Amino acid sequence: MRFRRRRTTAPRATGRHPHPAARPLQATAVMTLATALAVALTGACAPVAPQPRAERAAPAAARAPQWTATWGAAVQQATDDAQDGPNWSRKGFGDETLRQVIRLSVGGPTLRLRFSNAYGTRPLHLAGATVARSDGDAKARPGTVRTLTFHGASTVTVPTGRDTVTDAVDLPTSNLEKLTVSLRFTAPTGPATLHRFTTATSYRAPGDLLRSPAAAAFDRRTSHAWYYLTAAEVTGSTSSLMVFGDSLMDGVGTSPGTDNRFSDKLVERLIAAGRPQGMTNAGLAGDRLLHDSPCYGEKGIARFERELRERAALRTVFIHLGANDLSRPRDGDRCAKGRPPVTARQLIDGHRALIREAHAHGVKAIGVTILPLTAAVFPFTTPAGDKVRRELNHWIRTSHAYDAVLDADRVLTDPRQPSRSRSRPGYVSQDGLHPSDAGYLAMASAVRLSAL
């Protein structure tokens, strides 16, 4: 991965706002080079006056805690489509308990969680919520269950199109630790906001099992999706990364239950190198850069600003988008509705918009070239579509618009057949399109950590 110094940009916004169901990308003015140099020189040369006693920083104990995103998932509207197993989003939940398992990237002394009703059709009433250390599958470790509260209350109602955050909970966590998060519903929720694809397993059972450590009641009903849960944040860390895009970022192709996505392997590398950072995975399988999908969620250009704004202490984002804009519609595929052909110029303009938005938030943007598409076991794209992919990849590599580039195309392409865009043997999953566990590991190994 190559890295170049980024132009001075505006500071990242720090305010928290409600979670809208959709928000258009907004243009942001960029500081000119001359202005940036003037500001930098003024700051470097001006004498620093001592602070009056009354204006000195408050003691550390009195300051608000600094939160860092340690886990996160992008969400979308309810859909019948399921990548692997049942999808409960259309009907939602009733008088039951939902238990979900997540793996943190970095740990910390305190924890809080975020839940979203961005795509709900009615207010979401949570009759209770708990978090606990995982003991495998749906089991919660005895003695570790903590009640989650919302402004001191054990219940909360989240309006349609909004989200909520829990109070801080005293549960010291470690790097790469797994937690169970349980939600109690007492009335029908209607369609559920969800993250459609995950290799993790979620569980549901009738009644109130919020504080139950046992897994037996949950084992009969499982799903490979996350519902309502969008983020976990910890104190004690300083910065976080985010991967943003489509199924390559979401981890399609990895072995179930193994935490072998690109984001997972990169976090493990950082921890092994003594440089732990939080990680949010904002990939959505099937997502397109330029057009919404009735099955796969909002277009990337619309949801990107929200992801940047809501990820605590975010410093760097990896972006891989455009492959699904080039996919070949199959007969009768309702998920392809509203997908006109796109040109390389349109995709490049879309990437430029994402880069501007990242820089406006003070976030470093790393472009990821589009993986090989022609060796899929099903017809995925046309020769014309692959030509557009090559043009887009050439721009990502050579334009210097991104702060750095992770060349996933070169990592994953068979070096013996580079002109045919075939994936390297052993680096591709059984669908012939998405990386295997080994392919995702190779991508993470190609990242130059000093560029982060």
C-alpha cells in the first residue's frame, strides 16, 4: 500500500445528531493551500500565553469520557433477502428476547452501546437490555451480566428514524473479547432495522431471558444477521478505523463464526504490532455507490456522511465501492431495480465525493481497488463492465485523490493470468467472486501500518 501526505483539511465535526433514515451528501468547502499554510505558520510561530487559573482544564476525573468505536455495523431497511439462513427483519419481534454476539476490536474500562430504529415503521420499545461476557454460542458468562440503562431508566422507546445510546456500564473488556447483547421486547416491533449479512449467529427465544446465562432456550431459533445494534464504544483508547463499502468489506466468503473478515484480520495485525485501534465495519453486502437497492440498502454516496459522523474517534476509512454498480442484472431480479448502466466517469465522481466528505470530517481516506469480477460461478458482469472496473482501478491507483491505496485487485488477481482478471487460486471462495479466509488475510497483510 502506498501513502502520500494529505492536504490540510477542515477539522472533523464532533457533534452527535439523530440518526436519519436517509440524508443526502452535502458539499463542504475546503480550505485553500494558501490559507492552510497561513494558519499553520501562524500557529507554529505565535507565542503561547499561559492560561488564567480559571480557564485551565478541569481535572481528568471531572472531564467527560472520551469514547472510541470498538465495534460497529451498517444497517438497512427490512428485506426478505438472506445471505445465509433465516432473516427475521420483515416480521420483527414480539414477546421474546433477542441475543446477539459481537467481537470487540479493542477493550476498555467502560462500555456503551448504540441501537437504531432508522428504518422502523413504528416507535421501537425496548423493555430491557443487558450485556455480558460471552461463553460461546448464546451463553452468557455467569456473574457478568450487566443491565443497560438509558438516562438512568431500564426501558426506552426509540422514535422511528432515530437511534439511542446507553449509559456507560462498568464492564472492563479486553482486546478481541466477545460479548452477548440481549434485548427484551414485550410488544410487536414491526419491521426491524438490520445488518443483513454476518458470519456471527444471533438467537431469539420467547419470554424474558435477559439475565439468563443458559443457551438452551435460544438454540432452536438462529439467524446470521444483526438487528438494531449498530455500535459498541469503549473508553481508554484514542482512535478508530472504519471499512466502508460492499460485500468485500462486509466479509462475504469467510467461514462462518471465524471472524476472518478483512477488518478482523487488520485489527489483529495492529494488536500484534502493539498498535491497537478500534474498528467499525460499515460494509453492506450488495451495496452500490450510486443507486439505492430495495434489497441491499442505501447507496454509498448517501449513507457515507452518517457513518463518518457516528463513529467515535474515527481517524481513517477504507473505501471499496463500485463493483455492484457494474453487476449484470439477472432476469426477474427485483433487487436490480433502478440500476442503470454506469460509466467510469460517474464512478470516479462518486469516489471524489466520498473523499471530500471524509476530508471534511478530518478523516484519512484509503481507496481499495475493485476485486476481480469475471471468474464468478454465476455471470456477474459483462466485458464492458470489467473495462469500466479497470478504468476505475487505474484512477484509484494513479490520481493521488486518495491519501493511500490498498490494491486489492493486485493482491487477489492470479499473477499468471493478470489480463483475464482471474482470482489467485486459494484466495477466492466457492462463489468464484469473493475472497476466501486466505484472501482476506492477504489483503490485511498488504496494508502498510505506518500509513494508518
